[in-house]
Amino acid sequence: NAGVMQNPRHLVRRRGQEARLRCSPMKGHSHVYWYRQLPEEGLKFMVYLQKENIIDESGMPKERFSAEFPKEGPSILRIQQVVRGDSAAYFCASSPPNRGAETQYFGPGTRLLVL
Amino acid sequence: AQKVTQAQTEISVVEKEDVTLDCVYETRDTTYYLFWYKQPPSGELVFLIRRNSFDEQNEISGRYSWNFQKSTSSFNFTITASQVVDSAVYFCALSYAGNNRKLIWGLGTSLAVNP
């Protein structure tokens, strides 16, 4: 049973470009969480999605950031017009809908570097 | 509001020493979950343990043990006979018990085990 997959593992963008980060949850998992790890700031919750629904986006910046989890395919975290301050590691976690939903399992992360 | 505090930023020990990582949390909820995750130098986040707020029984897994005390709002992690492979950043985290299980993270403790 494959774990949570994230791609790309490393992403380099210039200021003003768009970044698309993908997350494929574990098989049978329909809940996806995105977290950001900034240097010196630790891990912060960004958004919680279920299939086709955004449940909680309270941790996501209002501008330039969006997330989706379509019925088919991976969850996508999209950052438009990236700035240097977006450089961070972005982690996706998934959990099953019912039994075992208490624990989130993480992907390897995407390291975004904005030049 | 929920909060997790890991007062120890960095710890350095010599191999075979025992080491305890402290975690103190704040929450007004009566039902919640506590977690420890490990982030080795390779960068991924590895789930170590989950503890339900109703279960104060301590747990031991090999060289790892966890001490959960609701009276002091603490969930400490002890590594016995540390090894170089234990070198990592260790995060304590807290989540609600409702539908939204987003994690509230401590800032992490960087553990260096020296040969």
C-alpha cells in the first residue's frame, strides 16, 4: 500500500511565476491536509479538504493561494505570483474518513525555492 | 485556543544516554489527541505515536516511551540508550477530536546524538 505521494519533491520558481504542488493521498483516504514549514517558524496548518470540498482554509493566505481536491486525481496546492517568502517545505497529509481518522500520514514534502 | 510548547530547542547527547523531550500543551477541549512526529535529516515526517486524552496510560515501544499527564498538560517523550540514528527534529502536536483534525504543532526539538 503506497504511502502519501507528493510531487515534485523540489520546485524552483522565479518571482511572479506559479507553483503547483500535487498530493496523492493513501489509498482509501479521503481527507487531505496541507501544512507549510517555514524556516524558524515550524509547521503551520494551511487547509483541510475532503473530496470536492474545502472544509477549513483558515491557515491559508487570502491572496495568491488556493487548494482543491477533485473527485478524481490528486489534491493541488496552487500558489500564484510566488514571492521569496513563499520558499518553504509544503507537506501534505492524509487520513481515512472514519476509523483511524485521528492520525495523519505525511508525504515526503515539496521544497519550494523562489529565486 | 490551542497551543503546544516544546521548550527545548536543541539537545545534544552522547550515544547510549537517555534523553527526554518535553511537550506542554494548552486546550479547552475535554477530548483531544496528542502526537509525536520525527523529522530526520532527510526531511520527511514520520508518525511515532498518538494518544487520546482519555487514555493516560504510558506507552513503551522499544527504546521509546511516552509519559502523558493531564494534571500538568504534558506529553513527554523519552529515548532510552540513544543512538546516532535517533538524531532528528521531534515535533509534538495536538488536534481536536471533532471532524476537523488539523494539527497544532510545537516548534520542535532538534536532537543530536553524538558517537
